[in-house]
Amino acid sequence: MATLHFSHIAISCTDPLAVERFYTKHFGFWRARVVPVNGDQVVFIRREDIYLEIFHALSDTPLPAPGSGAEHPGWRHLAFQVDNVDAKLAEMGTDARITRGPMNFDNIIPGWRSVWVADPAGNIVEISQGYVDQENPPPLEIHP
């Protein structure tokens, strides 16, 4: 069997430089490569073993902006763990465009807290603290 590793997540946006600045400034990414494609450029940014591939979109999305996320199929958000959500929001200042929260999930996992912020392209980024895996997760039950 071939070795399998997670590769990257691609983001299409109308302002690739603003998106790159957001992730490098607030989440520790750095520019890893620039690839020329059809007279434009695609940039790869990296943080440890996570890559984001940023494409320049040529038009705005015809879809509505993401809301709480679960109503529509597709990728819902990117997520990062921090030691303290409030400290991260303070560090981000006005760049933290909060779309939901901060929310406490102590009833599920004591100390679990999350906030959703929008990146410059409007993609949702979850910032959370205190999440831990469940010891014996039950099977998934789908309810219509």
C-alpha cells in the first residue's frame, strides 16, 4: 500500500495577498512556493505539515456568504487550536471579524470554547481551545 499524507487545502479568492497576509500574520504560515499558472500565480503557504494553496479567483462567488455553516453541503471551515480563545482574539485585533461566538461547549467537553472568524475572502476559520477526543465514539446516527 502506498504511503498516504495529507497534502493541502486550496482556497480561491479575489485578493490572494490579503488571504496570505491573514494566515501568515495570525496562524504562523509562511510562503513555501509560488507557481505560475496561465499568466497568474498560485501561492502555497505552509505551517508545519499543513499547506494552503491560494488561487486568484477571477470573479465573486455566486453563492451566499457562509452563515453558521451546516445548512449547505461543502467544506464548512478550517480550524486551529489555541491555549486561550480570548487571548488569540485580542492578539488579532480588528482582523478578527467574528461571525459567531465565542461559544462555550462545557456541556459537551469541559473547557471547550470556540469562535468563528472570517478570513479576508469570507471563509470561516474556527479558533478553539480545550477540545479532546472521545474515548469510545459511538456509531454515527443520521436523522432526517
